[in-house]
Amino acid sequence: MKYKVVFKTFVISITVLSTVFIIGCLYLNYWFFKDAPKYLLVSTDYEPIKFDLSSVTTSKGFIIQKASMVIPAEIEDIPNKLYFQFDTGASNTIIYQNSLNSLKNIGLDFKILQIDGRSFVDELSIKLGGSKISLKLIEIVEYSGEDFTKTDTLNYKSLGSIGTDFISDYITEIDFKNRNIRFYKEREDWMTENNKFESFDFKGRKLMLPCIIENKKQKMYYDSGSSSYGLLTTKGRFKNYSNKNSKEVNYELLSWGRASWWNGTIQVYENETDKIMNMTGKEINLNKVSHVDILGDFQDIVKPFTEINGWLGNIPFLGYSLIFDAPKHEFLIIEK
């Protein structure tokens, strides 16, 4: 009888833990892909928006090459060097409050609106990467950004980051070889000649791109904010995909993008990979594979319960153009 009670207790405990685990994974999927209200309105002159891939040095001196995708920004009569980060891992475009206050002190005139308990800049007209862009209803993030004055003209100052709401109303080409982003009113002939657009999932304004790796269909999350990564995946897949003849490197990060849920350091592990990804009919080298130590050995257990098979940064696409027809939820990759 005693053994039956122990066994019954064990079964109940496993059932409860499994239920909690599954509910947790379902909630994580819901939270990640939930619909995000869109406020931003973008007007463009359809000229190329030039960007660069800049390096970042960690607190311990490790240099991460091509760590962020940055777009220089010019505002009339403001002498400072300014930029936005281009981050498709974020659903909303934001401007930092401290940076905005600095612009105001220098002489920028703008109106602040309150909508749904949030603060927005009514309109901001800028030259973004050389293109004349008007951003209406750009969200302000409080207690963020850096202060600067009119005399701080030597180093670039970050204004905020541009999310997927920036591209959601246009056909957008991200041309990595020529380092520019360009909007189109409709599909050009050169896009469709010998090429076929494929569907992608844009739920929650997340760019979920289908592909095939090792004859398995996958769905990858394209996050240009994770620029320096090839494929960011689980610990188990990292070991399987790593090139055995190359040396693994690791470094420590103090933050994880805009993720407010993560406080503390993150250890990143990277290696070269020979794996190929088939995406929109193109055989694309992943080049680099990475994993982080969040959840450790549990990553491969959690993965089947999520909708994400991995994170894609910019490294696989450096010789390509990514073309997103966001209104139709279709995309194309063209080799340059």
C-alpha cells in the first residue's frame, strides 16, 4: 500500500509539473507573438536609406564585429551626429526620452501626444541614411538614452531604434551588399524575374521566415538587432552544427536588446558552421552558429513547444538582398 501511495504521488507530481511546463510554454508563445498596436506612420521619398554594420566592444574587451545595424540620422539645424538602430526584433519604433530632451534643449521643436497611456512625438522629419523621412507618432521610451549638448559633435549619439512597424506598409528591400534599405510602392520586374515570393508569418509583427536545414522544415525568427549572429540556436543543435575543425569562442553580454525580462549577464558561445539553409529557393551558408546559456540544457526540451526554431542575424545575408512585401506577408531573397 505504501508503494502505491508513493507511486500515485509521483505520477501526480509529474503530471502537475508537465502541465505547468506546457502552460508556461504556451504563455511564452502568446506573449512573444501577441498583436502589438501600430501607431507609427511613415512617409518617404523612396530614396535609398544607407546603413552600416558597426562593431561593439564588451565590458571585458571582446570586439563583436557587425554587432548592430545603424542608420545615420540628420535633423535640420541640429549639428550632432545621430543614428537609429535598425532592429527587426522589435515591433515598434522608439525614441529615447533623454535623447529627445537633449534635442529639445539644442533647439528642436516638437509636440508630445498621449495615446493609450503612452507618450509619442507627434511628428519628426529627418534625413535617415540620406533619405527624407517623416515619422508620425513615434513612441517615447522614458528614462532611456543619453544626454548630449550642441557641442557634442565628435561621437555618434543614439536616438532610439527602428522596428518592424517602419516596414509594415511598404515593400522593403534590405540590400546588405550595397548597405541600403529601400521602399517600393509595388513589386519591380527585376524582383519577380526568375524569382518567386514565399509566404512568411508576420504575427505580432515578428518576421518568421520558413526555410529548410538538413531536409527539415524550420521557421526562423529574423532579428536584425542580433546582427552579428548567423544562427542562434539551442545548446544541443549548436554542438551538432559546429564545425569540428574550428575553435569555439565565447563572450559575456550585459544586456539582451530591449528585453526587460532579463537582468544580468549572458554568456554567448559561437563557432563556425558548414550548414546550409534553403530559403526562397536560395542555398545560403549560415557561416556561424551560436547559443546562449539561458536555460542551459533545458533549451532542447523547451524548443519543441515553441514556434521558433532559431534566431537569424544578418551574417547569412551579407551577400544578398532581403525583400519583404509586408502588406502581403511575402518575402524574397536575391543574391547580389
